Amino acid sequence: MTVEKKQQGEIGAAPVDTAGGLDVYLLGLVDFDSAVILQRKFVDEVAGAENRDGVLMLCEHPPVVTIGRDGRYGDVLDVTRHLRSRSIAVRRIPRGGPTLLHLPGQLAIYLVVPLDRLRLGVWEFAAVLQRALAAAAEEQQVAARIHREPAGVVTRAGQVGWMGAAVRAGITRFGAFLNVDPDLFLMRELMPEADPRITSLAAARVHPVSMSAVRESFVRHLSTALHYRGVRVYTGHPALQRIRRASLGRPHA
């Protein structure tokens, strides 16, 4: 696997790999709305291309609740007052998966790839994503297995990863979420009915877990499974600051 590291602002420097390459953006802590706007930009780019190239966004979010297609507003009605007291927004979004609380320490994985050009079906794609989650957990010495409902990966201590992908016109968006070391007390307080029990890699291992190590492991397993020969890693994106400024003052949903 070839990895090229580039700084923010060098996006156009990498040559096009017609055999297929994966652009990985390490974005750090990004508010949810800004991440969604940036993802739309990548979806348009991938949809308009003719090669196998894909984009992987890896980030963390300030506290926010998202409701997927398998979730409902009733999931958070009992804790609405607590969410408001902590200024935690709620977003209904067109992804698969349940209602989830996102916090720093949870890795948000947004993958934009052309399934038809990769010759993958939806279920094959989902299986690849779940196996990459499980493999990343295993490399942190946390035994994990694929879980069907809610879809994701679980350990003996509980669920650490959740699927939350969507596909439109053959292009994937959103992806998955992996608890590396978020505030489990807050997660369990606001999502008390979660089944299986919510946990994290750090809690399951009873040892600190490096976010950067988890990211590297996940990228390696995913890119290998999708047969990407080149992986180009970027820190940040030049459009993100503009998106954040445009998002200021947007009311909570």
C-alpha cells in the first residue's frame, strides 16, 4: 500500500491513479453540519468521475445526536431536556442505522466510493466496512465480532461500532462510527436503552487506546479490502474553514 502524506492546501498535488486510489482526510474535531456539507462536495466529485477513486473522511464530532433510518425521535424524547441543557443538537439524517450520540473520542467514518466501478453490491460493501471495524478493534487487542442488530461490531463488554451508511445512485455516503475512548458515562446516561450495552475500545481493553493507531489500522484494512493500490492521506481540507464560517449561526434542528 502506497501512502502519500500531504498538508492542507496541497490537494491537487497528487497525480491521478486511473487504477483507483483512496483519498483519506484526517479532519480532527469537526462539527456535524460542516462534515455533512464537505461530504456532499466529495459525493459530487466521485459521482462525476469515471475512475475507481474514493474518499474517506475520518473525524470526531462535538456532542450531537443523529437519528438514522432505523431510529426515531422517540429514542430521545425522554432525555430531550438533558440534551438541551447541554446544548446538544439533534439531527435526522438519511443514513442507515439507529439513533446515536456522537462525542469526541468516537471515530466518525464517512466513506464515499462508487460501488459499480468497484464491482460491489450494497451488502458486500457493508460486510467490508464491518470487517474493517472488527479488524481495527482486534489490532488493539480487543476481540470483536460482527453484530447484526443494530449492525456493527461488539465485544464481550458491549457494542463499540455501529454501521450508518447510505447509498444513492451507486455512490456511498456516511459509513460507520467506532467508539475509541469517548465519555461513556454521558453516552449511557443519554442512551440508557441501548442494547447491546454501549462501550469503547479503551473500556473493553481497560487500557488507553490511541485514536491515530485506530485510524491507521482501519484505513489499512479498508483500502486493502477495496483493492485500492494508492492511499493519499491529507491533514485537513482547504474548504473546511469556509464551510465552518458559513455554518455559524445555523439553528439547531
